[in-house]
Amino acid sequence: MRLRSVHVGLAIMLTSLSTSAIHADETTIDVRADRVLHAVSRHLTGACLEDVNHEVYGGIYSQMVFGESFQEPALSPDIEGFKSYGGLWVVRDGALQTDGGDGPKLVSSHAPFKDGAAGVELFFADRNGQSAGLVVRLRDPGVGADKFVGYEVALDPGKQTLSLARHRNNYEPIDDVHCEVATGRWVPLEVHLAGSVIEVMVDGKRVLRHEDAEHALAAGTVALRPWHREAGYRNLWVKPGEQVEPLPFAQPDAPKDISGMWRAIIRGPAVGHYAIVKEKPFTGTQSQQITFDSGQGEIGIENQGLNRWGMNFQATKDYQGYVWVRAEKPVTLLTALESRDGSQVYAEKSLAVAAGDWQRVDFTLTPSATDSAGRFALKLKEPGSVTIGHALLQPGEWGRFQGLRVRRDVAEGLINQGVTFLRYGGSMVNNPGYQWKNMIGPRDRRPPYSGTWYAWSSNGWGIADFMAFCEAAGFEYVPAFNMGQTPQDMADFVDYAEAPADSEWGRKRALDGHPEPFRVRFLELGNEERVDEKYAEKFEALARAIWAKDPKMVLVVGDFAYDRPIADPFQFAGAASRITTLAAHQRILRFARQHDGEVWFDVHVWTDHPEAANSSLIGLLSFTDALDKIADGARHKVVVFEFNSGNHAQKRALANALAVIAIERDGRIPIVSVANCLQPDKQNDNGWDQGLLFLNPSQVWLQPPGYLTHMLSANYLPQLVQCEVAAAGTKLNANSKRSEDGKTLLLQVVNPGGEAVTARINLSGFNPTKSTAELTELSGPPEAANSADRPDAIVPRHAQWQHGLSEGRAAYKFPAYSVTFLRFE
């Protein structure tokens, strides 16, 4: 058992190491290579894969069609002069109605302005739901609740409040004030802007005034935005100068009854119609019908993938797929790969659909040209009708990883990044619809569900697919499960994963393409849970069922975060879940000891920028001490399955590097994984703008925190040796590791400050035979990140450093905002 104060001190060293030497004349790094402190885990370079921001459905999953099962409701036709980003917007008698949701936006095409005013009248039928209002100075909008920059001014009739918030691809609340919000009548809302001053009027009365002196936003347009409530809007206006300019709502006729991720194809004088069919759908609640009534030309639908960004087609490469269809009479359905506007057809094939019930029709298409933003089309060229229930399009074997339903370039990107561990979990598992038995069997028959991050989530790629990918890629892994699973469900899962192929559940696994048992070692129960007596009771029931099948399975408690030191395990504050005692943890530990089982606890850490990690690391290491005090012999560990952040820039790489140093020095935490593993470019639904590996339909590239993972993994050495830093007023931090034979030594140094620091390096117990050390250095401005256009804007620098060690002494100038690895042989 280690002293709590020691580990709290280790976390504090993120910002100030070796305070006893802080006033020394120079910065020194003293390494004693012959003093091994403890082993270093190989699995501190993990990542957390969660279908947030479409890491999976639209990301690693090789399915190119987004909306494959046609479950999304039909979109409303465009509003003239506006562009919608999610939601259903309908104009009736000049007024606009919206169904709410997770922050959809209707953005005006009016020219941006900074000073002036904007106003609208809102109608709330009742006090149910949450808020609705205006966004001013809006710019850079995109799909997703927090994908925009602007000020949100919203009324909440339930709480009787007016709220003001700043969005910079996140949510920054500024003020909430009491405000009378009427229901059953139209309520005028006005926002006046003058420099950094914002004034809000409701029903003609000034309700709020705020001066945003430090973070005033630049010019932008105006938008409407509800949050989880239905609302009406009318009489929208702006006043960028002396004159009030009305922005009326007008909605032209357009094809309706097409599932939301698809669009109509009408070519030539053909006449046809569409229908969303809810009677006997192929899966879920609805399917899509296309009918060619008369004339000549084409009637059909097209899909452009996630967010309609376009699909990537490579010339002469085969693309495989199938559609599930039904028809009352025989009909010929054409499938095609086309340019975004349909003017060029790269490949086309006729599919014969027989009369009768649901039938699967397979196809292969080989495009004649390369297009990074194309579309997939299904269409009729002669009178007839067809109902489509599911559509698959994916690259052939050439574009998939080891034949799996995984994008090959994404898989190889993760392998090249040096990822050693993957967790499949996060808030997605907290949704009641997240059930592992819905994730097996034929993919097209797996039921869609309303997920945590997407209302029409696909089960096309689930836990078993994740495990198959990890084993093919050579990653250690852990899947997380919803706490609503029953004990029988979990017992069945162990059988599905581990039983012989000739058993009941083994046969199902074999039919899913994995006849050999999985090598799963860890199962996580829940995510960011409130670990109290209620959780402990559920955990025990599930653990009993799992350990009855596999006593060696390590079970992981889906704990949360702790931001303050824990002096008394049974009375403390600072837990994100708001628990104040570890009594339930003690109960779980006792249960594990009684069943000779091993239980780990997953605690999450905030690494948004170098200073941010301090409190959560203090809490993490103090929590680890507290568990040691109450374990009473139970086999246990603490792991970190999420380093979390709101950005993917260099400042996040610095924070991750500092956190890893603290965890390496502690030596007890065997696994660290960083959230999020992946992120489609420009996708930010909820503020978790933190992907390590970015992707779009045609390319993948690393962000600075991803390069840090690569540096750590490529330079892994198994033994931590004594390393002390006298920082001399700087924030320099360092660790040192060596090989087991003592012939290789690594010095990893983080300079999170804005000034370069020259440090004297003193090596003892190690005599390098090479006159140069391998230098790997990641440095750049804190906000620097990589983009699709500049994927190498900030990358590690590699060089050979002539160290000139004389009697074990040398000096190196560590750049500002840098992570530097020096590898001596």
C-alpha cells in the first residue's frame, strides 16, 4: 500500500516538479539508468472507440450508405432563404413549426453582420419540453448540436427562464435569468448587438444585458434553434443598419415521403411518386417505396453517405452490395454509381426484381472514373413500383481490412498509429436499446434503435464485429455493456464468445464469421455510472453469471471521475457521479474476493489542455490509494479508459503527454485509452471534438494527440528508471525508461510552456555507445491541428542529435509547447 500524499504529489508535478529545486540557477534533468523503479505497461497507448460523431456508423464501418435501412423520417422541403441542419421544419400560413430535437438549426442566408438587432416571435403551446430561440452572429454551421459558432438566446417556458450561451463548436453557458415566458400566445424576442454588449428583450421588456468583453464573437448571420421541444416561429427580422429587413418563411413544393438521408432523382419528363411504407417494413418501422407512373426518363433515389458529403469511388475497383426489395409485379431496378449531380454515370447495373415478398438482390459495380464525392443511386426507367428495405454498398476485398466490414485505410491508420488497446464503450452503451443480442446475426436484419448519439442508430457493426477487428489487428480490447442486460444475457454472451463452434451459441458465432472462440479477457459493465448500492447489486448479479461461465474473466466497473483528493474512503466530495462514499466499491471488492474474481475500476481523466489534467489526476491517484485501503486482499486495479477533451489540437497532445508521465510514475495503472479513437472530419455533434485519427470518405490523417500515441508506442521500453527534474521556474516535466538489457535508454520530456527551455541532462548508470541519439519532437502552437487540406501541418520532427555527452552530461533546448523523445543506444 502506498501513501496517498505521494500520488497526489505526482499529479501536482504536471505543473511544478521538484519544488525543492525551483529556485535553482538552471534547469536540470537527472537520470539514474541503473535505478529501475518498476515496469511500464505496454497498454498505455490505447484508444476509446465509440459511435459518437459517427466513428463507427459513417466511420470505420465499411458500409458506404448512411441511412441504409430508411429509418430516418422524411425531411421537410427547403425553406427559401434558409438552410436546415437537422430537424423538421414546416411552414403553415407564414409561420414556421419545428419538432425540436437535439438542437437542429435553420440558418438564414442573410449576409453576416456584427452590430444591429434581430427578432422573432415564438409560440409555445405548453410548458413541456425545454427551450427554443435565436442564434445571432452565427457562422461555420454544420450538422450536430454544437457544430457552429454564435450566441444562443433561448426561452424556456417550463423553467420560466431566458438563457444566453456562447457556442464555439461547444456549449458555454453565460447567464440564465428569470423571465416570464407565456404559453398559448406569440412571444416577441429581440436581441440587440453593439460591439461586445448583448441586450435581450422579451415581450418588449429588457430582461438581460451582458458584456462579453473577453470572448466577443465576430460577425455572423441569424438562425433558429430549438432544444428538445416543439415551437412555432413567425415574423423573423434583422436590422443590420437603419432599416428592419423581414426574413419571411416560404416553402416550395418538393418531393416528399423520402427517408431523410436520401434524395429524389427525377430525370426527363418521367412522372412518379414516393412513399414511406410503414406496413410490414423490412426492419424497424418503415421502408422506402419508389413508383414510376408514366413518361420517359428516371424516377429514383440517391444517397451520398454520412452527412451527404459524397462517396469515394476509385476507378476500376469493384464495389459490392445488395438491396432487399419487394414488388407486387416484376420490375427492373437499376443501381448506379454517379457523380454528385448525376450528370455522369460511372457504373450501372439492372437488377431483376420478381413479384413477391422481400428478396435480396446482389450486385457488383466497377466505376469507370475516380470521384471522391459521388453518389449511389437506385432508380426505375420504366413504369413500375418497388419497395426497398435495406441497401448495402462497400468496397470489395481490396478496400476492406482482412475481409471484415472495416475500412482498410482506417484500420491501417490505427495500426500505424501504434494503438495497443481498444475500448468499445462510452455513453452509447448507456442507452437502453444498446443490447448485444441485437448486434449479431445477419446485419441487414439487425434492428435499428434510437441511440444515445443518433436517433436511428445502426446495429450493423456491434460488439462481436469490434472483437473480430481487434483480434485481426492484434489489439488487446474490452467491450462495454449496458447495465440493463440480464444475467442470462451476459452468460449467453460468454458462451457466444468462448463456447465451441458446435455449441448453441458457438454455432451463432460461427455463422457470424468467427468459428474460433474469441480471446476476450475483459468485460466492462456500464459507463460513467453512479457506483452506489443499486449499481453494486446489478454488478453482482451480472458478475455471478459471467464468472460461472468464465472465472478468469476480468470485470471492469464503469466508474466515472474524481476531482478531489480522498482522505476518507467513506466521506468525500468531488466525484462526478456525486457519490460521497466508496461503500459500494467495498461491497464489489468483497464480492470479487469471495468469488476469487478480479475486478478493475475505470476512472476518466480530463486532458483538454496542460493545466486541465491536474485535478482529475489528483483524484485518480487518490482514488487508487483509497481502493487499496479497502480492498482487503481482493484482486483489483484502476484503469483509465477515457482521456477526454473538447479539442484535438497540440495543447491536447501536451496534456496527454503530461498525464501519461504521471501515470507511468505511479506504476499501478495498466491501461490508458484516449477518447476518441476516430472522428469524421468536420463532425462535432456534441462538443467531443477530440478524435485522434481523422477521416473523410477518401483519406485518413492523424491529429497531434494521435502522433503522441504513435511516439509513445514506437518508443516503448518496459522499465521506468529514476528521473528527477529541477525545473528552475519552468514547467518542464520528464520521465526516463530503458530496455530490459539496459542497452537502450529513452528520455521523454514535455515543455508545456510558451518559452523554449534549455536543460542540462545528467545521465548516470548508462554509457551510450552511439554518438547520436534518435530525436523525435512534436511541437507547435497550442491551437495547432491538422486538416484534410494540410494533414501534415503539425507532425513529429525526426533527427539524429549529436549529444556530445561528456562525463554523462549534455544540454538540450526544448522548444515551447513540445514533447521531445531522446533515444540513446
